Amino acid sequence: QVQLQESGPGLVKPSQTLSLTCTVSGGSIRSGAYFWSWIRQRPGKGLEWIGYVYYSGSTHYNPSLKGLVTLSVDTSKNDFSLMMTSVTAADTAVYYCARLLTSAPNYFDYWGQGILVTVSS
Amino acid sequence: QSVLTQPPSVSGAPGQRVTISCTGSRSNIGAGYDVHWYQHLPGTAPKLLIYGNTNRPSGVPDRFSGSKSDTSASLAIAGLQAEDEADYYCQSYDDSLSTFWVFGGGTKLTVL
């Protein structure tokens, strides 16, 4: 059974960098069948796709966040990471990592349980 | 404002049938992209419920069914059970310039 688990600080100061890691167990991140994604849910809002990273390191981002977000993968640790710079209170959210199929139909078949990140001084 | 529109809440008594709508546009559902549904209990990992408009992953009861037509889709839950009380999200792909994978705002199902 594939499991994803987010980790990282729950509190980040405004203008600083948010860094989260998603550890994958029960499956290899090297599989070419999946994109490794981040999704967030801000308070009172719906889900927002942030971007994905492929095992090769190639990435694709939500245009609304491009330039602020960097995704990376570490195949030796079977994990992938999110870095978001210059955060503001508007980046307070529950952040989820999820596995996205590369082929149609493209859906997210496994998710982490999410991590609440609060941006506050 | 989510790209896909869902009702904020629906409710039903045990044993009843409820439907949750998901309305999109010609750049996502109306462009022929598949719709997928997720069930989310707060504090837990969202769970894939329906993929490819109508397909259930292994282990999902056949009480859950999906459909799609034109620019919208629906999730139907028959024989409501208390354990179905959760948030439900639809998801599709959007080929406009704004974004790619898109979600609905979520629907809170209350079992009365």
C-alpha cells in the first residue's frame, strides 16, 4: 500500500521560505508512471494544485505560483520537496502531497494526510 | 473562486440518495477532460472515489457512482450511511492559460 507523508515546520514567518518534504513508502518514486504533486487548501477555500515534479527532476507549476515555488525530488531518499519563497499570510494552508498519474485519465490516486502551515510573525 | 463549481453543502437521511453536482466550462469538463471525485474526512488523506467520470477504484462501494454530461458532472451516493458524512471534491484538467489541474470548492455532505 502506497503511503505519502508530509513533514516540515508548521509555522513560518512572513517573507521567509516555506519548506516541506513528502516521503513516499510502499512504492518507488522512480516509477515513470507518476508525477509527484503538491496541492494546498487555504482556510475556507477549495483545493489548489501547486505543481508537480517527475522522478527525472522535470517540473510543472501552476502559473499563478510560478516564480515563487520550486519542487525537487530525491530518488535516493524516495522523497520530494516543496520550497515556497517570500510567503505571506495568504499562504497559510493545509499542504498535501499526492501522486498523479502521468497518463490519462490523470487523477491523484494517493494523498498524504496534509500538514497545516501557518504564516505568522 | 474555484474553477469547478460545487454546492457548498448537501444533506440526506440514512438510506436516501443524494447527488453532488460539479459545473465547469468549455476549457475543462466541456473540452472532454475526465472528472474525478475524492472523499475527504478532515485530518485524513483525501481518498479517490471515482476516476474517469464513472469508474470506482477497488474497495469503493457501488453505492457511489459518477456521471458526466457536457460541461458538468455528478456524484451520486445511494443508500446513505453515517460514515459517508465527509467533504467531496471534483477534479478535472483545464487547458486555458490560467492553470492545469483544477478542483471544485468542495461539498460538505451531512447525514441527518
